[in-house]
Amino acid sequence: MRRHDLLRVDPPVWRAMLDDHPTLASLELVADWAARDWPVIVRRPASGEADRAMTVGLPLPPSHGKRRLGFGFGSDRGLTARPGVTLRDAGRAAPASWQPTVAALLDLGEDLGLTPRVFGALLWEHATGMAYLTERSDLDLLWEVSDRDTTRELLAGLRRLDATGRVRLDGELVFPDGGGVNWRELAVWSEGGHGDVVVKSMRGVAVRDSDAMFARASAS
């Protein structure tokens, strides 16, 4: 599994997890989260979670304190991978003011042969039907890339759309090895800036040379 992948948790496994985390069990929405068939999202293990087979999280909506909850499971039994949510599917839950940007992003992805996936507030609003988006929300996207030229075209398009000011674009470009880089960092590289970028993966956080990353992607 990779960061931002989605999982379904069988209700009995969920109840067993809550027995180990009574504080979580006391929170409204959390107790019946799995019973509602709402997903959890895979995250990088924190310090002290080396014994967990899978570490995940979920955020509560602003109406419930907007808390980010993290926990883990001792095995992968009862955990089922769910497909990522595409921008095309989740975009229907976006505010009207976002729709021109959503449409332009979908066109950009189609032109480049890329399918953007969502995470962040838009994902959770789409997945749960609850109000997660606020006036300060970003549009968080994942783009899977490997080709240098396509990536440069993607970054140019993201800069252009972000500059309109309709909605702040955030998110990562994800390489074949699962490492994700904030698109703004790669945009600096594409404009001739410093080649080192911060790469996040399930294994941790590392600084890598952008050119070397593309070389490895091409080799794979």
C-alpha cells in the first residue's frame, strides 16, 4: 500500500480496534465509521508504530472539531483496498466556484493521459456526504507521473490554473516507486531551480535529486 491509498475495514475488525482505543470509541461518528462503509486512508507509520501492519487515518469534519485521527492495525485481516477517487467522480461535490477549475484540470489530465485522484477535504466530502469543504480549503490532487516531458507540461498547466486564484491547488506528483513530491517543489525544478526535492513515502521522508528520480522512473 502507498500513502493516500484507501481501505475498507470490516466492522468486526473496526470494533476490535476501538476496544484498544477507547478514546476513539467515544468520539461521535467514529464508532460506526466502518458500519457506514466509509474508508480510511493509508498513512506513513509514526515513531513507535513499527509493530503495526497497517497505519491509517481519518479526519473528522469541521462540525466535529476537524480532528485528524491516526491509528493502526496489527494485521491486514479485514482490510480491503478500495479504488482511489478520481477528480471526475469527486468533482461533483466541489463548490460551484471551483467547477471551472475542475473542468480545466480534467481537460489537462485528458490531454496528457493522466487521471488525477483526490485526497483532502474534497475526498472526504465525496466519501461521507458530510460538509468538509470550507472557504479556506485547498483542492488536493495526486498525479501519477514518470515521464519528464509530460511532467513539465503538467506543472505548467497547474501553475497556470493555480494563478487564476479560483482555488488553491495543492497535492503531489507520485512516482512509480510510490514516492510523492509536492507539485510546487517540482515546479521550481522545472523552471531551472535547485534539483533537490523532498520525497515522502511509506518508508519515510528523503531528499532526492529530481533528475535522478526521472532517470530511475524511465529505467523501471
